[in-house]
Amino acid sequence: MTGLLRASLLVSTACLSGCAAGPDYAPFAFRTPLAFASSGAEGSAKPGRWAAADLTQWWRSFRDLELNSLVERAVAANLDIEIALDRLQEARTRVLETVGASLPSGDISASKSVGTGTDDTRSRVDPALHAAADTTGYERITQVAGFAAGWDLDIFGKYRREIEATLDDAEAAADDREAVLVTVVADVARAYLDLRAFQARLVVARESVDAAKRNLDLVQKRAQEGITNDLEVALAQRELSTFEAAIPPLEGDIDASKYIIAVLLGRYPEDMTAELSPARPLPAFPARIAVGTPLALLQRRPDVQEAERQVAAATARIGVAAADLYPDLSVTGAFGAQGGTVYPHLSPLTYIAAAGPALMWPAFDFGTLDAEVDIADLQTKEQLARYKRTVLQAVEQVDEAVASFRAKQGQLRDLDRGIAAAKEAVTLARERYDRGLTDFLNVIDAQRQLFVLQAQYVEARQDAAEQLVKLYRALGGGWENYQAVPPIRQPQPAIAAAVNRALAPKNIREYLNTQQPADPN
């Protein structure tokens, strides 16, 4: 008796307070460093050496109109972004579905049956309507029709927690779309910079081939005059063939970059070939950018915000599972008419009605419902661990990108000095060969070293540009100006929706175009 009394008090208290089962979500506070580890190496740098980056449009720091155009077209037509938008709209619509499920509902049901029992309509109409059945004066009830309605009062907040969870899911889907935007913009920028870098490397390779051809012509002429021997001719031919072998792979890389850009823009490769084929120089880019603080990073990166919303949604679903442990109180009502085989002098049609509360409590389930709460607890812990991992990875990715970009900048400075020395070496070797003080092998070697360094320099610039794009992507900007999304379609009551769906086009393309609002963008 004591246990039953305590349970009754618990139920009464909860009913009066109207609280929702399960824990209430509150944002988790993680310790974050005050500055990035990579910024320590720049402690002596003057603030003026840092370029303030507009992360909302970071690709404009390359000052390339073609790149700006490609990014805008990718945002408008990329299929990954379209898929992410559809997922967002689905999540937003699911919120309306959950809200609708928490409100009163009603249905019309009817049955005309035959059988051997006294009530042939049993289990053939809504239970609330059947509860109003009146067998007085009837030998057998064979037909019934009416309207029934019900409302789960949600005393323990199951529907409220479900609505909370779906709202968090919708916010996570919005963050996911923003993360896809960041990725697509970075992919377009990287593919475009790779294209220009490969074109620049191809120019260097062709200049190397032209120089090697001139050397071969010169050596062949000197050999014909008896000034040199066949060995120097063979060496010059070898050098020419070596440089020529570098051209086909670069041409393949150029084509591959164009194809990647085309797909990112939702186009076929042949649609973009004419636009991207003309060679242009690799755009200049800032040597340094200000990366801000880890705290600002976590507030800006969409994947971090998405992970946090997923923790919130999982927390709400603990309440959904916990609410099933408690009584479910609902109110139902129905009215209609019944008919059947009657005794003499009674009407064959009787009006019926019923209304009242219903309480259901799964008191004995051998721990099934409690296990479902445990599962929801563990799923929340899993999402929390994912959130922590996402935070750590976000900070690490910025540090890694800064370190790699800085290393490439140092490599470029070293290569620049090396190219200057190599040019001087080629001049000296050529002068000594012309005066007969050295053999042609030294000239070939000096030129080869120069062309190799020039190719390495362009390749290092390509790597530095890629690392800068990687850094911008790690900083998580680029989505801020593209947050507008079209409204979702407002669901209609079932009868109106049935009429509209029946009149909808049968062609799937026309059907999809008529069922969702147009994008205002």
C-alpha cells in the first residue's frame, strides 16, 4: 500500500506541474585554449604583417574574377548543396508532423457487416465510436457510422520532448547545409587554383622543352662542324626527351581539374571546357592571415554547431523514452448512429455517443521501457563524445593548416633564392662552354637544375595555395551570405490534402515542382 501511495503521489505531482520527463538540455562548456598553438611561432610577428581575412567571402582574397564567378555558380547549382537543402526541408517538415501529432485528432469510420455475434461492427470502427454502442433493443448490431476524436494530454511531456528533438534536428540540418557550403566553396577554389597551377607548370615544362631543342640544335651543328662529339649530342637528346615526358601528365591534370570544376557546378565537363581552357596565371594570395581565437572558431564552424545540436536532440529523446514509463492520459469522444436486427416496436436506427478520459500505465514490462531509456542515455553520451571530438579536430585542423602554409611559404623563399643562383650558374656554364673551358655536360646540368627549380617553385606555389584554402576551410567561413532558404510547404488537413494530391500531376517531375514552394533566391 505504501508503494502504491507513493506512486499515486508521484503521478499527481507530475500531473499538476505538467513537467516534461527526462533532463533539460544545457550547453556543455569545454575548456578551449586562448590561442592556437601555431600562433606561438608568430609571437614576434608585427600585427601589420597579418592580413585581416573576410571569412564570409574568403575566396575574394585571391582577387580573381573567374574564381568569384565559379563560386557563385557552384552555390546556386551544386547538387550536394541541393541535397543538403532537401534534408533541411525534410527536418523542418518533420517538426510540423510532430506538432500535428500532439494536437487533437479525429476520424470518420463506418461499417456494415454480417456475422454470428451480437455486434458485427466490433474492431471495424474506431474504438471510441464502438465504445458508444448500445445493444438495448437489438438482437444484433450490423452497422454503425460516426465521428470519433481524441487528444493525448501529454502530462509527462512525451510530445513536448519529441517537438524539442525535431527542432534540434532541424537546426542541425541547417548547420549541415552550411558545412556543405563551406566544403563546396573550398573544393571549387582548390580545383581552380590547381587548374591555374598545372597550366603554369605546363608553361615551364614547354619552356624547358624549347630550351632543350635549342641546345640539341646547337650541339648537332657543332658536331657536324667537328667541334664536339656524338656523346654531347646524345646527352642533349636525353635532356629533351626527359623534359618532353613531363608534358602529357600535366595536360591530363589540367583536364581533370576542369572536369572537377564542372561537376561542382552541376555541369558536364564539355560545358566548361571552352571557359576554362585559356591559360591564366596562378592568382596571388596573402602570405599571412589572422586566424582569430579557438573560441571564435567554435562559434563559427557549422560542423561544431551541428554536433552541439545533435547532443541537444539526443538529450530530448531521453525524455521521450522516459515518458513511456509513466501513465498516459488521454481524452476521447465519439458520436454517431447504429443499426441492426431489432426487437419489435423499436427503431432500426439509434443515435449513440460517448466521451471520457482514458489512463494507461505499462506497469509490468520486465524492464523493456527502462532499457529504452538506458539506450537513449548512451546515445546522448555518444553524441557528446562526437561533439568533443569535433571541437578538438576543429582546433587541430587550423593549427595543422597554419603550420603547413607557413612551411610552404618558407619553401618558396628558399626556392626563390635557388632559382636566382641557378640562373647565374647557367650563364657561367654557357660562357665557359663557349670559350672551350668546360664540356657541354655542365651546361646541360646547369639548365636542368634551373628548370627543375622553376618547376618546383610553381609546384610549391600550388601547394601553398592549397594549404591556404585548407586553412580557410578549417576556419569555417563562407556560408554566412547564403543562409536564406525557401519556405516549407504548410501541410493541409487530411481531407483537403487527399483532394489536392489526387489532382496533382502524375508525371514525377511536374509533381515535385507543384508540391514545394519555389526558391526565392
